[in-house]
Amino acid sequence: MTFFSLYSEAALTSLGYFWQALWAFVLGYLVSSMIQVFVTRDRMQKAMGEAGRGSVALATFFGFISSSCSFAALATTKSLFKKGAGFVPAIAFLLASTNLVIELGIIIAVFLGWQFVVGEYIGGILLILFAWLGYRMTGPKQMIKQARQRLRGQDGDGGDEAPSDWRDKLQSLEGWRQVARRYRMEWGMVWKDVTVGFTIAGIIAAFVPPAFFKTLFMGAGQDSATLGFFSVLQNILIGPVAAFFTFIGSMGNIPLAAILHNNGVSFGGVMAFIFSDLVVFPVIRINAKYYGWKMALYILGLLFGALIAASLILHYGFALLNLLPEAGASTPPGQRFAVDYTLFLNLVFLAISGGLLWLLRGEKGESSGHHHHSDRSLIERVLFWLAIAAYLWLAGGVMVTGLGWA
């Protein structure tokens, strides 16, 4: 194939991926926005004490109903920890808000299938349990105390909104305006990650040959059920490394995970890749800004160990139950635009988005910096320009296709 043919294929694949996922994004962020308006951060903090079954369970639930944006989750976790939430409940909230959220499950269902959805939610619980176990085995109480003192010495942590009854909000126009503002803010936080992630996914699908994945991942292309332990372990270890170099958020990484699965990477390796959104460099850097490098590296080790253990258990647990998904069975790049359920769902949810934005008519759009503080400005600038480059790339690919150069 010529370069222009591959270029066209890459651009159309990226756009096709986004078209398939559009309704799921809107639905997920609508649900997330409604819940975040009706359940305030102060209410969450009051329920999250030191490590215990009750507080960890509540922190997990609050994470489940919160945003899936990694940066938003980091900022909220920092605020909860600063206000007195225990370290383990705070980590449980962080893991749940990036791995157990509704919208992530919907996107995974669109691209990867039900086994990965089940794996995501069971794995999210396992991540929390293994992180809790790792904390109990190490117990760095003095380091955690110093990290909390460091946070309390920092400025700029705003308070939450005044308490109000969720029923009043649900029945009022202003309550739905708050949902619309949160919905707009959710998109403001993730549009760069989604744009870059989906564009990279299309480029990899078109330009990277299957031989590359077979070289990078041991046993790629073989039946996952027949892989030896060391091949599975190598896949699980390489998954986070691949995620580290893409540094895209959890939502943008899902089409990349689908490409890994389509190229025969084991179930455990794909799950490890999906779980790795909190062990990439931008997240490590943000944690270092919040808590100091010593604490940031401790969190990194805790989460890395937890995701390896969780991915191994998921792989062999699914193998034991004969539920391992068939390699290459996720959504193929060739499925793009058609008159089908995706078209009608997208039209419905685009209309809902339009209605939410109509509620905000006349209001000046807020910056997505509500969660993206100045200490992340460099990362945000890099992602912004990468997103602009991605739009130019996609526009060029559409032009190449339209001109018949492909």
C-alpha cells in the first residue's frame, strides 16, 4: 500500500472509532455529571475516615460515581486526603474513579466486549484490595503524615459548594444548569486525551504491522489459554510500559487496547494496559507536585504491584472459567459509518448535548482548568498542541480520501 492509502486508512479509522464511541461518551458523561452535581465532595469526605472496610467501601462507591478523567480524579483525591480522608480510602477513591466509572465500562463494551467490561470492574476491585494489602505490608505512616502536612501547607484548594438537597436540585432549572456546566467541564477535561488517543489508535492500526506486536509481546497471536506463565507475565509487564509512552488517559486508551487485543496480545496484557492510566509519567509528576517525590514513587510502586497482581488473577481466573476472549474479536477498524443503531444513538445523544448547551446560552465557557491546576500547565500545553496536530492530521487524511489519492 502507498503512504497516501495508509494515511487515508489511519484517518478514517480514527474518525470511525470516535463515531462508534460518541453516544457512549455522551451517556457516560451525562450520568457522571448528574451524580457529581447531586453528591458533593464535602459529603464524600465526611464519610471517608481511616482505613476500614466501611470507609474503603464508601470511598470505592464515591469513586464509582465520580469522573473518569485521571487528572480530575487526582485533584479530587488530593483534596479529600488533605481534608482528612485516610490514605487507603483516598487511594480506593482514586482507583475507583479511574477504573470503575460507568462511562469507562460503556466505552470498553463498545470496543472490546463484555469480558473486558467484567474484567475492568472485577479488576478495579482487585486493584483496591491489593493496594490496601500493599499498604498494610509496608505501612509508611510517617511518610503519609509528612505528605498530608505538605498538602496543608499549600494554597489554592477551594471549598465545595454549599450543601443542598439533591431533590431540590433535580426539580430546579438551576440544578440542571449545574449538570450542564459539569458536563461541559467533563468534555473540557478529556477532549485532548480523547483526540490524541483516538488519532494514535488509527495511526497504529494502519501503519504498524502485526509483526511488531508479535515482537513486543511474547506469544502475541496465539490462543491466550495456551500461553505459558512467563509469556502472560511478560505481556502484563509490557502493557504498562506501552501505556507509559502513550501517556493518554483511560478513555483515550481504550481504542489502543482494542488494537492490542486485535493483534493477539493476551487478555492479562490488555487489562494491564487499561489499568495503567495511573502509572504514566504525567500522573507521577502530578503526585510528586502534591505529595513530594518520595510519596509519589511509593504510590507508583503500590499501584504497579496491584495492577500486576490483579491482571494475573483476571487472566487465570477467566481461563479457569473458560471465559478468555478470542484474540482479534474486538471491534475491527473496518466498521465505520453506516445506517445502524450507532447512527440513531449518536443523533439522540447529540440532541441531548445540544439541549444541555442551550441551558448555558449566554454564559461564558469555563476553562477546563477547574481540575487542571497551574502545576500541570506544561502537560496541558503539550496535550493541547498534540490535539491540534491530530486535528490537522485527520483533516489531511479526509482531504486525501476526498481527492482520491488513497
